[in-house]
Amino acid sequence: MSSAESPSRFRPWHGAVLIGLVMMGVAIYQVLPGGSDFERVSPDRQGVVEIDLAGLDPGAVRFFRFLNYGNQEVKFFVGRDSEGTVQAAFDANEICFKRKRGYRHDGEWMVCRVCDKAFRLAEVNDGGGGCKPVPLAHRLEGDRLVLQESEILRGWRYFR
């Protein structure tokens, strides 16, 4: 058997295949739920974040990535339950937050990506605890959701 036929030799095309597989894995990660589906928001000079909810229909949920000037990142979601009530919570809970996987939206439910427990979207504002989403204090001004930077940063510990 000549050295050109040796199966244990690393060939240049092996490297190309390996790089292609890694790039495909990164691309797949980006399209999976939770990969890149967060809208970025930042506070204004007064420390306020305003989100337009005009297009948020009942049963819909949007995910956000808050990033302030101190580079503190907090992820949260905002949804409108079937009754039309706006629900807002951190994309984390008291038990599974260390895994940093958050929730996925499934109809009327928010499902923990770690333990697969489901919680009604309509009950998000009622309070967290355990594996339930941790509510995010907010107020509504017409079709705008108003969040204070200080309230958002209360959840920073879940994302450090």
C-alpha cells in the first residue's frame, strides 16, 4: 500500500469537509427557535424602552434582547393572550436559568426549553416561581409597552 492510499492520512479535502460541517452547524443553530429570533432593544437617555405593540395579535409572542450602554444583556418576551391582555416576562425562570435556554411559544403556552414544562401565556403576569417565567414590570401607553431600564436590569442575574 503506497502512502497515497493510506487511510489514516489527513487530506486537504478532509479539512474542507470539516469546515463545511461546522459552518452548516452554525447556520442551523441560527434558524432554530431561540437562535436569532430576538429583536434588539436599548434604553433611551432617560432609561426607558418603548415597544410598539400595534401588530401584536392575540396569541402572538415576540422575543427581545435588551442591551444597554454598560453591555448588560437581558432577554425577555412580550405576548398578548387570547383575551388581548399584554403579558411580559424575562426569558428565564428561577430553576433552569443557568442553562440559558429560555422559553418557546406554543399556541397558548410558553414552554421551558430545559425541562419542557408548559405555562399558560395568560398567567405570565401573575407571578413566577419555580419553572414559571419571571414577570417583567411594565406599563401600557396606548399601543406602546413602556419598560424602565431599572426593571429590566432586575432580571440581569438570569443572563450573566
